[in-house]
Amino acid sequence: MSSQLLTMLELRLSVPQLPSLSSVAHEEITLQGTGRIKSTLHPEASAIVFDSDLQRAANDELPFYADIDRAQAIMLERVGLIDRDLARRVLAELDKLQAEAFQSVAGCRAPRGTYLAYEDHLRSTIGREASNLHLGRSRNDINATLVKLKLRAPYQELAQELLKLLQALCSLARDHLETIFPLHTHRQPALPSTFAHHLTAFAGALARDLDALLALHPLLNLSCLGAGAGGGTTLPILPELTARLLGFAMPPLNSIDSVASRDLNLRLLAGCAILGSNLSRIAETLLLWIGEAGLASLPDELVGSSSAMPHKRNPFLLEHVQGKAGAINGCFVATITGMHSTPFTNCVAVGTEATRHIWPGIDYSIGAVRLIRLCFSGLNVVEDAAYAMVETSFVNAMETATRLALSSDLDFRSAHNEVGELVTTAIECGAPTLLAIVKDGRMLNSEISPVPEVIARNARAGGGPAPDAVATALDELEKSMERAAALLRDLGAGLSRAREELRSAIASLDESTLKGSTGAQR
């Protein structure tokens, strides 16, 4: 017999075999103290730090505790730390709880928090030995693991929503490669551009936001289960097995880091805050276009009316985008402030108080992305107004100064001043373009002062608005989107494989139990 197996058997023998308490009432098994502490937490304090409404936990936390316990039961049985019968009873009770949406636990008292109320329920229905599920682990690594499990769905939802927004922007840009549109600086028409040029710029920034979110997946995919309270364990557990059954790529690498660190939350909220900043700026740009400029409009289903002013059509959804973006910043600041100057170990200020802000932060991010996608899906470009603004706002002045410097003995600064004077003269005379101005007995020609449309169609260098240059940029963006979509598909497939492996492990355990009982009857 191998030394490892002997060690495992010795550990099995050292674990006290507690009698089943299936007939004991739940109130009797819920301890008033913990051995070291002789009473439950003061009720006023408990009401502040623990959620007394386990109905919320039934939706938000208990399903994840059950998944963790399924993986833990499979692993502990496999290494011989619990027997097969206990593992089977645990798995059966977890299935029962799942089927009833954890209502049996939701109705319990929780004087020491959600997890211990859940464990008390298992002990009352299965027996005291159900607490042997806690061998080789702690609430510290359980809670760190739960956060990562709980983050998976909103993380993937945010990435998918951002990908949909990018697809909408690129599709709309393809439709408007030739649509002339003014580029503003300091909220004034400044240069000739195209609508597609703007949309591609938005997409470029948002694509980097998506890349930043997806770069966090390796950290999200690192299991914390097995780190225990922070010191690992001397028990022969298999953290790599529980990691695989829960869909993680790797087991804990350092037990302190696993329970102390919540930098995943910070990095995710930081990414959301930068995303929110970009969304707020895009929203403000749309508000500029839709407002007095009259360059774009939204359909009735994407605007609001006024309760007092009958003529109003308010693009209020874009203001919601800006407000949600600001709220994301608040979540990030609250999280990083809560973690600041705390000891680098398991810490309630970090794991509970600071972590609570991650959930609204992601919700705000998803909502902001979805709202602005809807606005782009219904956005109508007022092409006549855009063309008129480009034609009458002297946005060809910089190109005129450049060409004047190249075609005369003027240096650029002198040409710049010359064209500036021409613009002033044109405005004073009410002339719509520079070509209508006569100075020193001569007029500018279209070679020196081309119309804005010509400039927009030929400005290729430096990522300019020329349609072929924008199309090239869109090609690159769409390639990056395909890579992101493939990664998200791989993530989903990996989680599906883990669920299947867990189901298979449970089925294998049930089959072994059935064969064992049949053999005993024979």
C-alpha cells in the first residue's frame, strides 16, 4: 500500500464519525455559540452586517454555494476524506434545494450570515457530518470563489453587449462611408470629415475597452478554492479537480493571494470606468449633433416628451448614459477606497464592504452600453444639414493655408494668417465661402481652396476620412471583433464542458453506489 494512501486512510480515521441528526429539529442544530464565542452576534449589529433576507441569497448566492459544494463533495469522496454515502446524500440534498429554488434555506434565520445558515440547513437535513464538507476549506476561499463564479454571467453579458455595440457602429459606418459630415473642435465646425469617420473613431476606442475587459479573463479563470483561510491545508485535497469541475482553468497558486486579493474587482471596475468615460463622451457628441446643430435625430421610441412643453423631443436616454457612466466612477472609487491601507490577508473591508460595489458597477455599465446601442440603431443623419454646415463654416481653411504655403512664397504661418484674414472678410461680407472673396485684385481658385467634400474624400494619411482609409480601419476593427467573439464562444464552451464533467462525476458516483448496494444484496 502506497504511503499516500496510508496517509489518506489515517486522515479518514482521524475524522470523527458523527451520528446522523436527520431527526433533530433545525433550531437544535443551529448553535447559539461557536465554542470560543458563547452567543450569537448582537441583533442590532447582525442587522447591519448580515443580510437577514435569505430570499435574496436564494437568488444571488445559494446556487453558487451549491455548485461549490457539489465539486467539494466529489473531490473529498475521491480522496477518501468523506465516504461515498455522505457524498451521495449531500448531492441529493443540493439537487432538492435547487429544485425548490432554495426556499427551505430562505425561510431560515441567519444570525451568523448566509453561509452558516445554509450549512446549518445541510446539517439539520443530512446530519452533523455534513459539516465535513468544510474539510480543507474556509469561508475565506469559498467567498473568494463565489465572487468569481457570480461575476461570470455579468462579465460575459457586458462583453457581449459591447460587441453588439461595436457591430452596430461598424455596420452603420459601412453605410455612410461617403456621407460628408463636419468634424468639430471646441464645439465648432473645424474640418471636413464623414459620418463613417466619426463612427469608426467611436468603435476604435470601444474596441480597446472590450480588449481590456477580455484581458481580465485569466484572472477570473483562476480558482481560489483550496486556499482555506489563507494558509492552504495539510489535507490531501485536489484543488485542481474542484477548479476543473467549477470551470476554472487553474487551482490557487498562492493561498494568501487567493483570499486577500480582490484586484479583479478593481481591474474590472477600472475597465468599466474607462468604458463609461468613452460612452459619456460619445453621448455628449450625439447630444451636440441632435441639439441645436440639427445634424442628426432620434425616432419617437428613443426620445421623451415634456410634461409642460408640447414642442419638446428630449434625447434623454443619452443623459442616462452619462449619469450611469458617472455612477460607475463612484463604484470604482468606493471599491479602491475600501481596500486602501488594509492588511494583505483576508479582510472584511476588502472581501465584503469593498466588493459589494462591483455588482452595481457592472449593471450600470451594461445599461449604458445597451442604451447607446439603441440610440445608434435608430439614429438618423440629416445629410442636407450636415452638408450645408460643412459648406458654409470655412472648414476648408486649414487645407487652403496648407496649399497656399506650398504654391507661393509664403511660409505656413504667414499663409495661416492670410487665410484667417480672408475668413474674417468673408464673414463680414456675408460670403458663404472663401472662393467668393477678392483680395488684392485676385481670387482664390479651387486648386488652392478646394471645397470641403474634395478634402474629405482625399484625406487618407494619418487615418483621415477618405472612404478607402476608413474602410481599411473598419476591416481591422472587424477582425478584432471576430477574435473577441471567438474568445467569448470559447469561454462559454469551457463552462459547458465543466458543467458536463460535474454532471458526469455525480452520475459516476451514483452508479458506483448503486453497484455497491446491488453487490451487497447478492
